[in-house]
Amino acid sequence: DCATIGSMSDAGPPGIDPWTIGPDVDPEQLAVRDRLPRKPEPVTLTGPRILLRPLDLVADIGGLHAVSDGREIELGSLHVPAYDAERSVWRYLSGGPFADAGALGAWLSIQDAAPDGRPFVVVDHATDRPVGVANLMANAPEHLRVELGNIWYGPVVQGAGVNTEATWLLLRHAFGLGYRRVDWKCDARNLRSRVAALRMGFRFEGVFEQHYIIKGRERDTAWFRMLRGEWAAVEPALLEQVRAARS
């Protein structure tokens, strides 16, 4: 927050009151804050092709490692040959690639233990196999704001509409609970994530330069967001993308 320092006579464009404040928030929205926990609830969200459920650090880790460690894999009618796991999955994340399932589990356990976050495993309905992870994180119920982050999928489902469906389920859940804002942040060099955010209806807000140091490398962070007031217009288009991916 900014403190008031010195004269405000030169602050802002001419004709703009330098002492203006934001509008009051609707009392019904303010009341929602008392019902939202700091750690998001362990719910299950079901879509046409996938379901999201709370990550199980015992049952899910082996399957998640199998879809993200570079080995050839088949999932129903989908198939990918052996691939570069660093390039295809882990390049822009804080961890990985992981030599074994235990190392992946240790990394995910940090997310699971976060007091303001909840990792969800993304499960393919047809095969009942885990294909990725998405988090509700940086939860700030006092501000009715939450972030979708630490999102990744095995290459076997990348480009198959799974990310779109998972994002739709999480946005519908968050706005249904009463959140006013959902954030999406990514490495500014991660063009796939930036394009996906815009395609799904998020709005770009800017880049925080030298925001993090990840794996010894400088990371600038691109910020996107969606507001509750925009959701009614965004959801039909997003749902159409979900349906198109299944046709």
C-alpha cells in the first residue's frame, strides 16, 4: 500500500481529484467473506470428460509421474511417444523434471500443505487415470480473490481440451462461491500459457519484471484476471470450447 507523502497537488492528470476513493462493495458480497475458508474446501468438480478432486499424495503420485516423466504413454485412444519432459511439462514451473515419483510427491506435498491453497488432481473419466494437476492458490477470502496456478498436464492430453474444461470447472466453482476476482499468472516467456489465458477469457493486466528467481533463472510474470461481473459473458464461449474439444 502507498502512504500519503507530501503534497498531492501534482498527482494525476489535470481535472482528476487526487483524493478520490473506490466505490463501496455491496454488503451481500462483503458477507460472503465470512463463509470462505483460507484453505479452499476439498470438493470434487465433475465435467463431461474429466473430474477434479483433491490430490491424494499416496494414490495419485505414481500415475502423475507416469504421465509427466518423458516415457511413451497411451491413454485410451491417445498416444504420445517418448518426449523431453523438461521442455513439454516442467520448463516454466518451480520444480521438475522428477527422477522418481517420490520426488514429485515431495514437491506436490508443499502445495498440499499450503494454508491458502488446494491442489486438485485432474482425472480422465474414460480411463480413471490422473493426467495433471491444477491449484486454487494464493486464496484471499477477505478480498474475495483467488488464483488458478501451478497447472500442468501430461503431453498425452495437452491440446485435447482438458485444460479448458478444468479451467471452466474451477472458474464456475470460484464465482459460484462468491469470489469477485480470479487471477492467472505465468512466466512471461510461457507463450502457451499466455495464449490459453486470453483464449479462455482472462484479461491481460501487465508484466511484473524480475518478479521471481526460478531454478536460478530470472522470471518476469505476466498477470491475467477474470472478474465476477465478466463471467456471465465469458462462460458460454468457454463452455462452447469445452464442447468443441469433445466433438
